[in-house]
Amino acid sequence: MAPGKKNKDKDTPPSGLAPEDEFMAVAADVKGLCPDGFPLELVRDYWKCFFGFVVDFRKTASRADQGGLDSSQLEDLLGSLAHAQNGLNLKLLRSELANYDQTPLIAKKKREAKARGEIVKIYRWAPRTLITCSGPVTFSRLSLIRSRGSGERERAPWTSWEMAFPLDEAMGTSRLPFKMTCRAMLEISRLAAMTLSYDAARQTLARERFIAITGVTIRAVANRLGELVLSGDLARASAAWNEWHLPGSPPSAAPAASVPVLAAPPASVPG
């Protein structure tokens, strides 16, 4: 080492930059690959998580001769890294949804309403939380309401039942019985069937999928999907019965009365 020069911090990378600056230097190199308006500040908030993973692993591995490194600790490290990465992915998704241009969707809804002889107008921004397999995503979208038509008196104060959300319709979430994606509903039902316990499924979802929902919601989702599967199976069985000209009456396509099915909220309820 040259005289008069101090030792660099042991955590400083070979480039001579501090970890945060090193990370942002790499981010700057790839910035050209990112779309306009990419929120690099969100990535910046997470640099400690990823550099911290390397630091924690090396500290733990240095104590391996005293039994300081075992498979449980490796799982803990990977779990913390996965949690940080998942959180970053959700933040990036929220950012993209916040910047989504809803103008074409609104124009389309206005044209459709005009063809029916109706007039719609933008009402307000409304928040929506959608549960995904990676956790909840909260974003805002514009709502539309019916406006005054030709010779029509202004209606009474608008209620949430009369709102339309073009972004929800474009994403297909307005037709879903629950405020979650189809994959999330399938994953919730799968865990409920595997664990044979709504509470155990709730704990697994919170620990592994970062999804915080109640056992009542899990039961409602599992029952609704079970009803759909049963209806589909009975319909196919009835079609096969008729095709093969089997004796007797074909099975009914309606769900059996003994199968408990919890009512889900109407698909038109916004939120």
C-alpha cells in the first residue's frame, strides 16, 4: 500500500465506490435498457437488501468452523432475500400501474355509451387492492358514471354500484368474484385442500406468499371454486351420459344440496 494512503473500508468493492454508489453505477449502465420514466429510486431503496445478503452470508460462513453455518441459516438468508425481491417487484408493479395511460380505455367506454344513447363522465380516482400470488398490489384507477342525457334530469347522488372502472374491465378483474387474480384463487384453494385447515392455509400464505387474508376468505374462495369444478364435472358427466345413451336419468348439472357454498360478493362491486 502506498505511504500516506489509508486502508479502504473492507466492505468497499474493488471499484473503490461505496456499495450504494457501486449499485447505482450498475443501474446507470443499464438505464438505457429501461423504459422512459423507470423509477430507479425504487431500486435504490433496496440496494441494502441485496448487498446485505452477501455481507450476512460471508459473516455466517466465516463462523462455519464453530458450527455457525447450517441449512436453516441458509434458508433464512434466502427467505430474507426473496422477501426483499418480492417487495421490490410489487413496488415496481404499483409504479407501472400508476403510470398506465387509461385515456384509450376511457375513450372506448365513452364511445360504447354513446352508441347506447348514454353519456358518461369521469367521476374520480378510486383505490383498488388486488391480491396476487406474490402479495397484494394497491393502485388507483379512474371511475366513470352516467351523466345527464338529452332531456334527462340529473340523477340522484351517484353510488358505487353505478360506477364503471375501465382499467378493471381491461384487466378482467371486474368479472372476478373476489378481489384477487385467478392464479391467486387457485393457489388459495390448492393450499386449503392440501392442508385440510383454513388456518394452516392462512399461515402458509402469509409465510410463503406474503398474502394476509382471513380463514373466512379462504373458505369462501375454496367453496366457490369447488362449486365451479363440481358444476363443470356434472355437466361433462351429463353430456357423456346422453352421448353413450346410458340407462336412467343423467346426473344434474346443479351443485348438490349437501355441498356448502358461501356466497361471494357480486362481481360488479367495485373496490
